[in-house]
Amino acid sequence: MKHDVWLVFAGGGIGAVVREALMLSVQTVGGFPFSIFFANVIAAFLIGLATGLVTRGSLGASGNLFFSTGVMGGMSTFSTFMHGTDQLLLESVDFTALIYLVISMIVGLILALGGIKLGSGRKAAN
Amino acid sequence: MIEVLATIILVFLGGGIGSSLRWGVGKAVGKRYHGSFPWGNFAVNITGSFLIGFLATLFLIDWDNRYGTFMIALVITGLLGGYTTFSSYELDTAKLIGKKKTGIAATYWIGSVVAGLIAALAGIFLAGVIR
């Protein structure tokens, strides 16, 4: 219990550094922020996977706190996602803004759902 | 090399502090509210969106130098990036769908981005006004 905050702190720090590395290495094409997109949807899949593993009993509470609340929470970002979309709207790159917004929402949700199913070992039809 | 190392340390510290704050808000909200709507992550994501619009507008314009890039690494990329979360936003939505609470799921899923976009815009405009 006492160590919980340090699990979140260390995980969040690591996740944020991974996101920074993606931001430095993945190019923005046509205004579309691929680095943030990839960081967000990959983290959405992995947090779903971790949640599935918890329900199956393969991942404990501390491990999940470190990995999901920490690393995946730190790697993904909602603020940059919103600010990036607003920037594109303000620069009148409306179509890219809309695609970025909607594709992030849909792909992230599908990958989170898929991660849960894969992690918990349940078949797609339930 | 020193600058790359400094940036990594600042992003790490910011990400760690921001994630701890998010976790703290989640715990505080969880103690008081026991309903289905994920108010903790909603509150975190919307306040974080307002702050990024506000601070990025001030930072990028006023602190466009080496000190500024370190502040961006610590506050924007680290702190606010760690504080807000996209993965939990999608996970919350997926869990609500799994519990067949489709109405709450849709409200949270769409409401978060609508409120987040408005909050970030409000931050951008407020920073422009007070500058």
C-alpha cells in the first residue's frame, strides 16, 4: 500500500519517456500527429490486455497498478490529443482534425476491447 | 547529449508526478462516488486539456528558447501527458460496453472529447486574453 504511489510514479515516468521517444522518432505527415496516435492506440490495446489478464488472474494488483495506471497512463495522453485536434482546427486543417479525432477514438476503443478479450481468453462471441 | 539526458529526466519526473496526481484524483473520486460514470478520469482529462491549451499558448509564445524547451518537456510532455490518459479513457468505455451500459459508454466516449476540445480551446483563448 505504502509503495503504491511509487509504482504509479515510476510507471508514469517510463511511459512518458516512451511517448517522448515516439514523438522524436515518428514523423507527422500532412499535419496528422502519428506519434501521439500510435502512443495512444497502442497503450489502449495494452491496457485492455492487462485488464483481461487481471480478470484471468495472470496479473496482480501491484503489477496492474504499475503497468496500467503507470506506464500506459503515462504513455498515452488525452491533453495532447485534444490540443492537437484544436490546433488543426484553428489552422483550418479541418479534415485532418476530424480524421485524427474520430480515427483515434474508434481505433483506440476497438483495440481496448480486443485487448480485454485477448487477455481474458474469452472468445469474440460471448 | 546533456540536453537529451536533461529532457529525458524532466519528461520522466513530469510523467511520474502527473500520473501520481491522476491516481490520487481517481482514488479521491472513487471514495465519494460509486456510480458507473468514470468521473475521475473525466475530470482529469478535461482539466488537463484546459491546462495544456492555456500553458502551451503561454510557453510556446513567451518561452521560445532553451529554458522553454525544458519547461515543455517537464510540464507539457511530462506532467500534463502523464496526468491525462487516453488508454484509460478507452478502457473505461470498453468496460461500460462490457457491462451493457451502452448509454453511459456513449455519453462518456463522446462527451469526453467534446468537453476536452472546448476546455483546450478555452485555455488557448484565456491565455491569449491575459497575455
